[in-house]
Amino acid sequence: QASISNFLSKNNIPFDSFWINNIISIKNADEKLVKELRRRSDVERVVFDAPLIFDAPVSTNDAYIPPVNVDAAAEWHVEWVNAPALWRASGKSGEGVTLAIADDGVEYKHEALVDAYRGNLGNGNFSHEFNWFDPRGNSKEPRTYGSHGTHCMGIAAGGKKGRPVGVAPGAKWMACVVAGGVATNFIRCAQFFIAPHDFEGRNADVTKRPHVVSLSYTGTDSRAEAAINAMVQAGIMFVKSAGNSGPRCNTITPPGFFKESMAIAALAPNSNNAASFSSRGPSNNPFKPNYAAPGQSVTSSIPNNGYGAKSGTSMAAPNFNGVVGLLWSAVPSLARRIEETRKILAESALNQKTNECTPSNTSPNNVFGYGTINALKAYEIAK
């Protein structure tokens, strides 16, 4: 990248260079610059930095749902993945792991989330560097650009106080903003997750990297695959919503169809049936999605210290995020061993069979993948 960087610097053209893959991002490049770059022998290609598209929930009810006592029964999605049974069996609910989302921000002072925020130092003090990154607005503290991220984060790691909405309420969380941005913002977030840094982009510390990252946006290209591969190589499980274009086949949204992405299908309420909107495979890989988790009428945290229900594979992905965190918390020797963890999750899943979007009535398949995840059964196999 040195020759290109020197050329851009000499001409006072602002740019960002990336280390996770060999790309340089130039904002507001004019036609003359694009043509000049395309003529250079040290430039492989010049592409438009396309917007990221929101895998919008198919339904939302953000009307305020009152809190309940934390000792009340967990929300249906938490029970369905057998998380409370794992809490009881192992004495762990996510302690020792950090779960992350790339989304539209998080209301970090929400009652269901504030105790689990890794930047919470106690006594009302917070440290946001290394725990929060906002490539969109450069906010120096967690904020929201919508309600989606707060909802997803609650599913994965919320519920220590307020409504018991989270699969791994004992885990810590961190977040990065991709909403309203371009494809390279996902690359920026991937770099941040692998090596969290301060607000100046310096003092990167790989020991602060999360264990799991989930994403519910699409629009990325092959550049994202390299970033995902790098996260997985760093011991970070990468999770992606399968998409909300079902029941049509071949509708898995990128980057969920890449090999190292764990694409998660959505289940209907209190059911092991696929939600009608959940995207189906096939894709370029043997089968997609990879697993299934609750994704319809899922209640979780929303901004203004409230609770609301949403439906979409966006809700299924953080359920899977939380289950991986739970498993690694309960069996620390398994943590960051991605391939072994996938095999255990596959062995412990329900393995629903179908011939929908699939050549034969088999499992894994292109509707459920390996099937509904089961936290307790995975723990029993892994321990």
C-alpha cells in the first residue's frame, strides 16, 4: 500500500488504509481520481463503497413492555435454547466471555444492559475506549441510531436486571456501529474487534478482543470474507442473520453465505418450525443456514429503558451469539476453538429434516442447517 498511500498523501487526498486486508478507502473520490487509480499498475481494482443494508425485522412492537422481577421466568427464546438449564447445571451464565455486535448502537445505560457493559467501572463510572467504536458518527460513548442494536444486545447478554431477556446475562458486551454506513465500516469494525483500540485508533490490544461477534446487516462483498476469516483465525466466532427473504430458496444474505460465517435461521414462536420469513439456502457452500434459533416475537431491551418484541433472523443471530458465550463460559477449555465448537453445536442440535430447498429429506439442510441449538446438550457433550 505504500506507493498508493504516498501518492494520496502527496495530493492531499484523505484516505484510510486497512491491515485486515489489502485495501485503501477514499471518501468522495471524483471521476478524475478514479480513472487515474485504475490506470496504475499497483492497483488491482477500484470499487464503489456500497452502503450496508439493514436486515430489517419483519415486524416490530416497540411499545413499552413493563419490567418484571428478575427472578421471573426467562423470555421464551431464552428457555427455547435451553439456556437456564445450562445456568443451573454449570453455575455459569456467561462469566469470563465478551460478546459483541456490529449494529446501530446500544443504549448502554439500559437497566438490562448496563451491568454487563464491559466499560462499566462501577459507581457510575465508565470507560468507553476499547469497548465501543463508532465509525459512522465518531461518538465517544455508546449511543443509538435506532432500536435494533439495543434489542440484539439484550438477547445475547442482557437481563442481569430488569426482564430476563438475555441468553448469557453473566457475559460482558462491547459494540461497534455499522448502521447507516458503507461496506468498509464493517471492515473497520472487524479490525476493532480483532484488536480493540482507543478513540485515536491507537494502542490496539488483542487481549481485549471479544469471543463472539454477530451482525444483522448485508451488502458486503468479498472484502468482508477476508475480514471474517481474520476474525475466525483470531478465535472469534462470527455470526450472521440468515436474512428475511423466505420462504424462497437461495435467499441467504451476504456475508452469511461465506464459509466461515455462521448463518442463523429464525424459528417461529415456541416452535421448532422455521419462521416463514427466514431465508433459505442453498448457497455457494454445501448448505446454509448453519443453525436455527428463536427469531419471531422475541422480547428484548429497546431504547428509553423499555422492552419490545421484534421478529427477524436479526433476533436469531444474537441467540446463537449468547449460546456460544454460555458454552465457552461453562467449558473454558473450549473457548476460541471454533471448529470444535461448531461440531459440538451440530451434534447437540435438533437436526430437523426437510426436503424444502434441499435435494432430499435430510439434515443438515437449507432451511434449518443442523437445526435448533440446545445450550444444555452442547454443554453435556463438551464438559
